[in-house]
Amino acid sequence: MLPSIDELNQHSINPLKSLDVWEDDVLERYPDPESIATDKSTEAYRNYDSPERDTVREFYKLNHTYQSYDFVMSKKANYLKFDKKEMPVWDAFQFLNQLVDDSDPDTDLDQFQHLLQTSEAIRRDGHPDWMVLTGLLHDMGKVLCLFGEAQWAVVGDTFPVGCAFSDKIVYPEYFKNSPDFDDERYNTKYGVYSPNCGLDNVQLSWGHDEYVYHMMKDYLPESGLYMLRYHSFYSQHKEHAYDHLMSGHDHEMFKWVNLFNPYDLYSKNPTPPNWSELKPYYEALVKKYLPANLKF
């Protein structure tokens, strides 16, 4: 018998050495063009001597087993009240830096510096300032780990719950352990949804994407919100597995998601950004779009 979610949390089962191991796997599955990787070729990124495939498999076994429709709704009810913490965005970056990754082979930089490299790559290519800010904020939702959430409920490829799981999702064989797999409410093509109902009406697996989307939905334009909410939805923007749920508007907006993703995946390099030079620009940018304090 599989352990309950409470038992998993009690024993802190986190199979990955770090949250970025999930992104390592994404890069191997979906290599992107080299236009953004200015420091080294894309082949040189995520270069581990001994790739930890077993830990990635274990991660997705947990993810696919416990990311059910009821689980997603319970996490939304808990976290979307935004009653855990309140702080200025700059304090939030320091909070996020508690997740500094000692095992990432691409950088020794902290979480904030990775976000800064992403936003600077976007700015360097002349994109609008709201997209620069989106790059700066896109991983803010990983603070969920600091609130006690397990890795499999924070990162990982996202996918719809409430309908049949696509075989285009990574490691689909593990969905057989899900309570939704044999539930007639959720295991048909459309499940609780209707054809082309639009993704805003679809529940995706819970994690940092959905959390930061809700955190920012009053402050960024819709294009930026799509980037935040769907940048881990690889079974759609890479595999097109859920066209039957997407509206025409979704398809149009996913052009922004596809534009954003390479900046996240390939902007890392070992040279730290010069924060003393960049600080005035980013302070003004944050002040332009965000309130003095953010709620978490």
C-alpha cells in the first residue's frame, strides 16, 4: 500500500538532490536552439558525470501518484489565500535564496542571480519591460518548499487533472497509481471538462507555476501570466497533447510561452550579474508594476 500524503510529508520524501534536477531532465528531453546560450553551447549545459535517472523516476512516481484532482483543489484552497507571509519583493528574493542549489553544474549562483540572468537575457533581446519582470519573478513560487511542500508538489512537468492523463506526459506509466486513474469522473478524454473549454477552466497539477501565476495575476499583462502559469506544461507546448481542451485564444497566447521558455532554460552562465549596476533599473521596474509588499 502506498503511503498517504501526510506520511510522505512527515518523512520528507524528496528524491531529487535539488529542484533543478527536474530542469536537467527537461533539457535532455527538449533541447532548444542555442541563440540564448551565450556562455557555452547547449550541449555543455546540465553536464553530470552520473545522471540520476533513478531519482527522476522516483520523483515522477510520487508526482503522478499524488497529483490528483482533489489534491490540486486542496492545495489551491490552502495556498491561494496568501496568508503565510507578507514582505517586500526584495525580502522575498532573500527568502527564496534559502533554496540555493549546491548541486547545479551550470552555476554556483543563488536563486536570485539565476532569475536576474533570465531577466537580463530577455532585456538584452529588446523585449518589453513586463517580460523582463516576468523573467525575474518566474521561479518565485518555489518558496512553496520553504512552507513545507515536497518537491513533487513544487516542480515537475505540469499536466491537467480531472481528465485522462496523456501518454505524452513524462513517465506516464506511473499514473496507474493515481486515485483518478480508474475514477470514471476523471479518466475519459474530457473528464469534467468540455471540448475546447479553454485552459482557464482546466485544473493543472499543483506547483510553483500555478502559485506564482495567482500571486501576479493582478500585476502583469496576460501574456506574462501565460508565461508564468504554463512554462512547465511541456505535454502541451512541446507535445500538443491537449489541443482538445485549448481555446483559440490559448493557442495564440502560447506563442508567448514558447518565446519565454528558452530564456529560463539557457540563460545560466557562471558570471554573476553586476547587481550594483543593475539595481536602479530593477528597483524602478518592480516599483512600476508591483505593490510595496507581496503576500505569500
